[in-house]
Amino acid sequence: MIQPASERVDDCELAAAVEARSTLLKIGNRRKLFRQGQAAERIFLLRKGEVVLTLKLSDGSVLGFKVLPGTFVGLVAVAGNQPYSMTATVAAESELHAISKTAFQDVVGQNARLSSRVQQLLDEAKSVRLAPLRLLRSSRPVTG
């Protein structure tokens, strides 16, 4: 199941701040940006192309989320100081701005407006990511 991720950047100020401190990367198809469980080191801002996030569940099933241009990838992990909760794979040749965890924290920490916007994105991402899991759990037969 492919669903759009919600960390889209509607705030040009946040995107501009990240781009100013980032490196623009051109990445080919099928390349992994990071793997589920890996320590979060960078955030990516997808400018062109497509990325797919996959979440492997404890029962072995996999959920997929299609990421469109204008979306942060890895934001939840870096902002929450947690390992990446999903695997990110470039699905089509893409251009991404990559920013280190430390640089991102510096940018956001120096601006209360950006910090607030990041918190909003985290809240939105949480609700979007939980919706398919709730649906999946409610549609499974109960055994026992």
C-alpha cells in the first residue's frame, strides 16, 4: 500500500533555511538513503523525483509510503532523537537536499518560528503514519 507521507513543506522559510545549510545530492533509482533501525544522522528534503518509505511490521508485513517533492525524509527520527523508523529508498532519479542532524538542530534551535513549524510537521506525520496501522489492525481477523 502506497500512501503519501505528510512531512510536506508548506513553509518556504523552513525549506529555505534547510536548503541554505544543506548539500544538494543527485541520487539514482533504487538507492537506500537509510534503513529502518539505523541511527538518524541526516534529514533529506526531496526537491525532484520520488522516494518510498517502507515500514516492516513485527508480523513481517510491510507498509509503503510514497514521498513526493517538497517532503522532508527522516525528520521524525532526527527531531525525536530516535533511530529511523522506516527504510527510505529512492524510487526514481531524485534531487535531495541533505542536512546533518547537528546542522538541522542548529537551524531550528535558533528560530522559534521554525521550531514551532517542525513540531507541527511531527504532529501531522504521527497522525498520518498511525492511520494505516489502525486500519490494518482493525481489518485483521482475531484468532484465539
